[in-house]
Amino acid sequence: MKKPRRLDALIVGAGFAGLYMLHKLRQDGFTTQVVEKGSGVGGTWFWNRYPGARCDIPSIEYSYSFDAELEAEWRWSERYAAQPEILRYLEHVAERFDLRRDIALQTLVTSARWQEEEGRWLVETDGGDAYDVQFLILATGALSEPKQPDIPGLENFEGQVLHSAMWDDSADLAGKNVCHFGTGSTGIQVVGEVAKVAKRLTVFQRTPNFAVPAGNHPLPQDYLEDLLPRYPELRERARTSPLGWFHGAWEGSAKADDPEAREKRLEKAWKAGTTGLLQAYEDLLFDEESNSYAADFARRKIAELVDDPETARKLTPHGYPMGSRRLCTEVNFYEAMNRDNVALVDVREEPVVDVTARSVKAEKGEYPADVIILATGFDACVGAIKAIDIRGRDGRSIRDEWDNGPRAYLGLAVEGFPNMFTITGPGSPSVLSNVVVSIEQHVEWVARCTAHMRSAGQQVIEATAEAETAWMEHAHEVAHSTLFPRASSWYQGHTKDGRQVFMPYVGGVGAYRAKCDEVAAKGYEGFLMESSTTMRTKDAVAS
Ligand code: FAD
Ligand code: NAP
């Protein structure tokens, strides 16, 4: 290990969160550095280069709001920008705010140890660099640790294996036999594009998802010009809304509506794109009967869009409320399912039994493969944090601490792990919101907290066990007042003994922001702080 570099704060990750955190802390005069394992900035948008990758929240909303000049100068070309454009945007942000000089790329943080006597973290990286820092800020992403599926015989495959979240740009799928696993938001995007070029594409699906048409289109420049003066008002609306979007759900209850009016409204919502269908009535995520009207509507759409009734049957979701698993957005997915070169295998009806050098064998058939695509998702919310060997007070390991499900006060701080902040951590709205809005809120809250500590002469901050428990109980209670926990999904973490624990906070972005602001206004209620003086006093008593 090299001699540790001494800084005020180390930020792990150079996605939307890490870049803004760096800018904010530098503005406040802290010495700081970002470390990023990738060879470029951008996080999600650096790694997920698969064909069809794009956001599904309109780009004018899914972008930073902290700088009016940045907003004014950047022109999105489409309603939902594709991955290369979002990556260009983040690279532009890195240049514009001169962030690169404080970003170490291709550097993986492997461990972090709390140094009790100093009240600081010792952080180590794979290249042997070390950092001695007051604050450790984990901007490691809620969807950044790719999940490798358990497919029997995969190790025997001699063709190319591509994971969507580690996509190799040079992969050429034209004229190839492709076997594809996963039909979540990612898989649905991949299939729509790969079907157009592959010789034969076999899609292995485990759980069918609801998918709505994206309704993507180019953005006329005059539209952006006209919108610009309204940005401040719209951004403020997003910050105080339930999901971090400009517009909230349409008023009313689906079950209370007249059937004809309901059908018309659902049709309009379907055409509005992406999450529109979930916004058709304000009770869709709370009331099972209301939800069933929207879900049945979406099921009828699948039957209309997919020609072969057997394929449509396999693609039709049942057994969970619509929206309780992430609603997907499709561009050419159902269209792809109608192509002669595409086949769908339901692995629950026909399990995969083996992978050979050039094929995937399922119970009822063998499917040729030059390439296998894994769009099998992420170890969500906790994976990237648990991948680091983090030891807090008394050597406590975050991996062990979260064995019974993750816990964090406000999704921001963990008891036993002082001076460590998690951006969009478990227990925060994060992945159940427009994530950029949630990131900005977290970054600004952390910056306010660190600035407060400096001016108040405080050295150490730590969430109390009581505040953390109360927050997790509240988050659990709110989740169980909705339909979200009715599905098995990646929103749910697992305890050691297999129990499901709902991870994001569903109480709403606006309500959550108000709570965080209140905590700060009350002198960081639920946290304990120690000044360097109290630390010295303790040391003196101990010695
Ligand atoms: P990330 O962008 O994931 O960045 C985290 C970074 O930390 C990564 O670059 C990673 O390499 C790095 N890192 C992690 N661990 C370490 C370590 N130990 N050492 C060094 N570096 C490390 N959200 C929306 O709101 N709307 C969307 O439309 C949307 N679309 C998405 C599409 C895809 C394909 C995916 C996967 C996610 C999407 N999301 C979307 C969620 C998306 O992850 C967030 O919106 C946002 O980009 C997260 O930013 P972040 O900075 O928090 O994390
Ligand atoms: P995901 O939603 O977790 O989907 C993973 C898929 O892989 C699921 O269909 C899963 O089936 C399947 N799978 C896993 N192991 C399998 C196996 N052994 N055999 C067959 N299938 C298997 O992951 P994701 O699609 O990458 O999306 C994650 C999140 O990222 C999204 O929910 C969203 O928040 C974000 N995202 C957004 C966009 C966008 O449009 N903006 C695009 C991509 C991602 P089961 O469901 O049965 O587990």
C-alpha cells in the first residue's frame, strides 16, 4: 500500500451522483477526489452500451437542474435520449465544470476501514493507492453491480458472452445466432434492436413484464426554446412531486370511474409513453381493483400487438399488480416478437438444461448460439456497496450488518459507519423515482451537512440506531400500504434466511425531501456528532 493521500472526502463512482458530489464539495472548498473503476465517466451510461439503451424518463427531466446555464446550453435531440447522447452529456458536464482533474479512472475501491482514533477512513484501491479521508461518500450506484445468472453449462460456451451492463462496443451481431436471457427493461430494449440484425434470435424469458410503448420522438428545437423559461417552475414541481417528475398522476380512482371513460383515459395514458399508464389514476399503485383495470388493459394490448396467440400468452404478465415490478418501456419489442427470425422460450415451462459449445439446450429443444446475451440485471441497491470490504466501528462489516436486509437512516447513513454517506442508498426513494432528482437532493443534503460540520467544528457524524430503526420501520410501513411488495422483484432485498425486504422508500420524493430538510433544520436529528475536542477528550480518558 502506498502512503495514503490525505483528503477531506473521497467519492466512489463517477456517474450522475459522483460528478455532482465532486462539483459541490469543491465549490465548498473541501479537498476531494473521485475514484471510478471504469475507464470513463458516466456510470450507468458508460457501462450500458447495449443496442437500444436509452432512458425512459424524458431527457429534459432526466438531467441535472443545479445549473441554469448548463440547462440552457444543452439541447436534447430526442424525447428519450439514447445512451451515446446521455454519455456525451455527462462527459460535457465533466469538462464544463473541470471535474476530470480530480477523477482517478480505472481505479476500483476494494476496502475502507474506519480509523477510530483519527475519526477518519482509510480507503484502499486495487492499484495499491490509499486515501486517508474524513468523509467516505458512496456514489456507487443502485444499479451498477451486474448480476450473473446461474445458467447450467454456461462455462462450456465457446462463442461470445455479452452482459448488457458490461457491453463490448465491438460486438457485431449481424447474421449471428443469438440466445438472449432476460426480459426486464434492459432485455426488452436489447431484443427490439438485435432482432433486426441477428440471423436467429431466441429469447429466454423467466417472468413476463408489463411494457408500454415509449412514444419516443425527436425534440424540435423550438419546443426546447419555449420550455426553457418554464424550467425553474417545472424542476421545482419535480422536486416536490411523488416520483420526481414534472407531472403527477391524473386525479381520480380507476375503480370509481365509468367503464367507457376509464377505457378512454387508459388509451390516452398508454399513448403518453413510458410511465404514463401508471399515472392514469392516482390509486393504481395502492388499490388492487383499480390496478387490475389498467393491468387488463395492458394485457389486451399485448394480445393486439403480438400476432401468434401462443407467444402472446407467454408474454402476458399475471400474478402481480402492474407497476409493482418496474414498468418497462418498449420501442420494437412486441414487433420483434412477430418476426420470423425470433423465438420465445418460457424457461418456467421449458427450463434450460445445458449450454454446449455453440447452443443452448432447453427441455424441449436445442437453440443455436454464436453469441449469448445476458440482460439479467443487477444486485440492486446494495450490490456495489457490499462489493467493497467496508469495516466500520469495532471492525463491523457492512456485508454482515446487511445480512438481514439493508438498513440506513434516510437511505443516507448507516449506524456503526460514521462519516459515510450513501447516495441513493437503500431506504431512500432512489430507484423508485426520477433518479437524477433524487441524486441532486442527496448530494445537496450531504454537502449541507459537511459544510455545517466544518463550521460547527464537528469531526464525526453517525446515525443513531434508534433513528435508523424508526426510519426503516416507517419505510417498511409505507411500502406495505402500496401494492409494491405484492411482487417478487429486484426492489426486494433478501435476508440470510430468505425473507424479502423492500429496499426503496416509496413515501414520495417530495415528502422525503421535506423529512431530510427537517432533520437538518433540527440540528441533524437522529445523528450524533463529535467534535475534535470531544474526540481528544475521549482519547485522553482512554489512555
Ligand atoms: P451509476 O451511474 O451507476 O454510477 C456509479 C459508478 O460507481 C459506476 O460508474 C461504477 O463503475 C462506480 N463504482 C461502483 N463501485 C465502485 C468501486 N468499488 N470502485 C470504483 N468505482 C465504483 N433512472 C432513471 O431515473 N431514469 C431512467 O430512464 C433510467 N434508465 C436507466 C437505464 C439503464 C440501462 C440502467 C442500468 C439504469 C437506468 N436508470 C434510470 C437508473 C440509473 O442507474 C440512474 O438514473 C443513474 O444513472 C445512477 O447514477 P449514479 O451516479 O447514482 O450511479
Ligand atoms: P431486471 O429488471 O432485473 O431484469 C433481469 C431479467 O433477467 C429478468 O427478466 C429476470 O427474470 C431475467 N433473468 C435473470 N436470471 C435469469 C435466468 N437464469 N434465466 C432467465 N432469465 C433470467 O434488470 P434490467 O432489465 O437490467 O433492469 C434493471 C433496472 O434498470 C430497471 O428496472 C430500470 O430501473 C433500469 N433500466 C431502465 C431502462 C430504461 O428504459 N430507462 C433500461 C434498462 C434498465 P426474473 O424477472 O424472473 O428475475
